[in-house]
Amino acid sequence: MIEVWEEAKPYQDKRGDSGHALSVFNSSMNLCRYYPDANRTVISLVDFLHDTGYSQVEKELLKKFIAKELSPDEEKAIRIFHEQKGVEIAGMILTKVGYEDSIIKRVQYLIEGHDTNKEKFRGDLEGEIFKDGDTLWWFTKRNFIKEAKAWRWTREEIFTYFSKHFEEPDLFFTPEAREIARTELALRFTED
Ligand SMILES: [Fe+2]
Ligand SMILES: [Fe+2]
């Protein structure tokens, strides 16, 4: 596992979101405590590798993407592109490290569509836990600071924005993730 982490490092956290992959990993592993049947190896690998595809997006385009300066169609194209490139990078790294084919295919399956086809993950235990870990990132202190900077928003504006997201009924697959988000949001409210 550590070899995968090391191999993925040069491709990691390219969206101005340093610490994202590790944060998703921490949240997913936390959720796994409630779901002992979940395959932790698969989830960890997806956590580490899912956003590596952002490393292949052209720099100026990525800057605009981060600052929300693109049209919805342009944004979607980048999301699909990072999923496809992530599938390729995951395949390359996992093959190099020596994972068996069934694991590689499973990880690639979960990276494909992870931002553009959420419904695919419903009922897929590893998929649900990974996606909830990914969404929980939104409510972290690190993300609040990052988004406030990227969008030039005040702390109150960011808080209002993510509070609205929290109210979405299908935001999370697991009830545990929603509870964690609730706690995180309350913490964000009390912080300076
Ligand atoms: Fe992503
Ligand atoms: Fe992500």
C-alpha cells in the first residue's frame, strides 16, 4: 500500500487541494468501522488514486476550473477527463507495484465516473464508502480555507454554501457519513 502512495505522490492533490487524498482515506477508513465487510484494500487504493488524473489537465485550464471560471460544459469535460486519466494512472501504478488484475480492474471501475455518475455507486459497498469519504472532504477545515481562497468568499459565504449542500437528501450514501458531516459543519461554525 505504501508503495502505491509513494508512486501516486507526483500525481496527487493537483486541484489546489493539498491533503485531499489522505483526507478521503481517513474518512473512508473511519466509515469502514461501521461496515466490516467492506474491502479496505480496494477502498484505500481508490482513495489514493481517484484524483490523480487532475495532474494531466493543462495548467491554465486547471486554474480556471479551480476558480469556477468555466462553463458547466467545460467543467464537466474536465471532470470526465480527470476520471479517464485517473483510470490510466491507476492501471499503470497498480501494475507496476504488482497488484492482481481483479483488484486493478475493480479500482479502475470505481475511479471511472466517480464525479460524473454518482448513481453507479449506489448499492456498491466499497463505492459508497469511497464516495462518502470523498464528499466528507467538503466539510473539512482544510477545504473551507482552500475554497474561501479560490473563490474569494468570506467564511460565512463558504459556511452557507456547504450548509446548503448538507441539506441535499442524497448527498451521502451512509447515515454515518451524514453524522460526521453534521459534526464537522458545527465545528466550522465555531472556528475563527
Ligand atoms: Fe474526482
Ligand atoms: Fe476526490
